[in-house]
Amino acid sequence: MAENEHLEALDINGDRIVAGDAVRYLNTGTTGRVLDVMKDDEGIWAQIDATGLYYKVDVLLIIDPDELKEKKEAEKGMDAQEYAQSYSQRGSQTVDIGQVTGGG
């Protein structure tokens, strides 16, 4: 991991991302803490604890760590049915994914 300490991992605003930072993945709103930062042929990636997945750092946003606590507290107070109902009440959202999918 010593190699990763020297990576210039920057979020969408150009702020440096390091292990332990609270971040949000902009495409889905997934939030969590950065576990690891790595680089490969496709770019620089950060692993998020909430999913265990790696996300490109340029689509992450560093957030206030209190946002993670607030989300966990809100979810802890709900049972599965209440959580599903609150999620479905958000309604549909229109999103332009043309650039994401590279459609053609």
C-alpha cells in the first residue's frame, strides 16, 4: 500500500481522496468510507466500504462524515418494509445516461 500513498486521487472537485474519507458516488448516491485507493490502466479507483466495490475517483465527491452517521441512524430506525416504502416514495427521476453508456 506504500505505492498507493503517493497516488494523486482527486474527487470531482479536485480535492484529494485518501483512505478513511467519507465520499458519495454521484451516479447512484451510494455513500461510504474509502478503504483503498489503487491505479490501473483505466485510471485511479477508490474502494468504498458500503459496497466493497471500486469507483473511479473522478465520479466521487468527498462529503461531511456526519452524512454517513445521519443515513445509518435513519435506516436503523426503519424495518425493511418501511425502508422499501420510503425508497419507493422518492418517485421516478429522469437521468441522461448518454455519456455514461456511450450508446450508439
